[in-house]
Amino acid sequence: MALSLAELPPDILSEILSRLPIKTLFACRSVCKTFLNLTFSDPPVNFLHSSDTAQSLIIQFGDLHKPTRLIHLVDSELDTSFGSVERVLLKPMFEIPKYPAKYFKKYRLYAGTEDKFVLVNSCNGLLYFAERGVCERSFVCNPITDEYVTLLEFNEENNERQLTMGSWFGFSPAENQYKVLRLFSTLTGKAWQVGFRQEFWAQVHVVGSDSWRYLEDKPFSEYLSWNTCSVFLNGTVNWLCKYPELSKFIIFFDFQKEKFGEILPPSSFGIDQRISRQSMSIGVLGGYLCVTDVAEHFDIWVMKEYGCQESWRKQFTIDTTIPTGEPLRGPFRPLQTLQDGKILMIWLECALVCYNPENKRFRFFEFIGVESLGKAVPYTPSFLRLKDALMVDNVMVQNITSRASGSG
């Protein structure tokens, strides 16, 4: 007699579920207790959904100055098959939780400050959000388990004026620790006065600890001119230095070694590529670091061995005149390679586009009711409870849905 799904061994059932689209799998949790218990087992049978079969995006619409509080999961909605334009209607996955009104009174913040959390990056199925406001709060969440943890705030010391460049969330596999990197500068005196000084610093917070720690290895001062877009790969965060007058090309930070480093451009890069750096973008394709340049065509360079300048390869040359007959100006930022070999990219930081290398055609996606794309990051969901994922006990885990729906 055939077995029912509930009677299948957990490892076989887990393998079956891991091949489903994320939203389908998410809905399966409501079918029966067996499915629910499987996704939240301790330890879970298959805590990280298969990145080989399910490729998703997390999108926050709006822009850095006015991001929306609604976060969307793009899983199976994108039809990359035919036509040049597809209109897509998305339903939000969750809403960024609100903080209590008394919190804003404490910091004398203006109304609307609670809407300034920006999606920074995804790491092992967890999402990191940071605020560029007065108190520079941040939190990490697992939208699949409906949980989030508020992280330790940054502290100003010695009454120094601090200007935060940004913060990023990463993982050190050797230490089994999640960390937050913060880059900032301190200002002494007035800019127009003798004695004015600006120094650049880096701090690291180990999630679960009660402090921020200064790093001996300081960030390059040229960071002030770096573009805000960063990509994560194998325990590192990488930035492309956008301005041609800078001596650096790509700067990275290693979360395990807690060191900054530099990646050199392809040795064949000439003066044209160095001058056009403002039109370049950085991304990750197929697990490799890549950069793009822009003209009437643009090239995608892939680094086959991370950190090795000799391993740069020109993998794609894409003609941008094909969709309209006129060149599409502006940078294309690679997001991910799809299962069928198509490339998903962001154009001009405002449009999602899919490129098919076989027929050399573009397909643009318009999101209904949305003016600005905002931030999009590749995402492989995890069904680990947040405390188990972070591997710490001394954090207060809260529910996203209840806080998001509360009035504060």
C-alpha cells in the first residue's frame, strides 16, 4: 500500500519540499502539523532551502531617502519566457516592525523616522536592515519564521561627532559568529577652522555580545567616494570604487579575519574602463564576483578565483541597442544567474531586467503601482528559528507580524 506524505521518512519529505517554490513551501506550513513541524524541527531536517532549485529576490521599493516599510518576496512571479515587457503585481511578504512611540520621544526624532530602515543585505537566509537616522538602529530578521532581533545600537564616545558611512551584516564560518561591520568617520572642530580633522574608523559587533569593538585595521579614507551598493561573497563584503581618480578598484572586508583588502581590476583594463568607472557595477553571478561596464554594449567580467587578478574573464558582451534600436544608457547591476542560464539584473537602479544570452534579448519587468525599485537582493530562505540561526541565547526575539501591525 502506498504511503501518505505524513508517513514518508523526514529526510525524503524534506527533499521533496526543498524542490518547491518558496511561496508554495510557505503555504504548505498551513496544510498540516507534519509540514509545520518539519520546517521548524529542532534541529531542522533541511534548514536552508535548496539554492539550486529555488532562486528568489527580496525587494524593498522606494529609495534610500524614502524606503517603503513593505518588503516583497519575488519567487515564481517572473515569467522570463516571451515578450519584452511584463507587468507584475506583488503582494507584500511582511512589513518592517514599528518601534514604540516612547522610543522616538526619547531620541527626539521626527515623525516618519520609523520608515527609514533600509534593506542592506541577506546572509544565510537572514535579512539585515539598518537606519541612517540619529540613533542608527538596525535589526536582523528571518521573514520565513516571522522573527526579528534588534541589534546593539552604535554609541558615540567622547562626544565626538560621528558620520556613519554604513553598516553590513556577515558571517564568520570558522568562528560560527554573525557580525556587523560599521564604517564611520569622526569629526573634530569646524570644517572652516584651523585644527579641523576627520578620521576614518571601523567597528565590529558580534551578535549576542554587549559592545562594539574598534578594529586596528582602518578602512581606506577613499570610502567616502564609494558607491553605496555592496555585494557579499564567501564571508566578505565587496565595494566598487566608482570614481576614476581613486587608486583603488574593489575594496573588500573579510568577516573572519576582520581585515580590509583590495582586488585589482583585469590587467587588460585600459584608460577607457578606468575613466568610465562611474558607469560600472559590481555583482555576483554563479557564485563568482563580477563587474560590468557600459557603452553601446557592456561587458561582464567574472573573477573565477576570488582575489586573483589573473582569473578575471570576460564572460559576456551584451549589446544594449537590441531592445529599442538606441543604446540603453546607465549601469546594469547583475543580481543572479537563473537556472536556465538567463541573467537577472538591475538597470539604472530602478528597473528589473532579464537577459537571455542565447537569443540576446532583454525582458523588462514593471511592478504595478511602483515608481522606484529601491533595493533588491538575492535570497535563499532558511527555516531555522532565529535564535538557532544566530547561535546565541542572550537576544530578545520578537514577532514581526505583531509588531508591524501594532500602532506603537
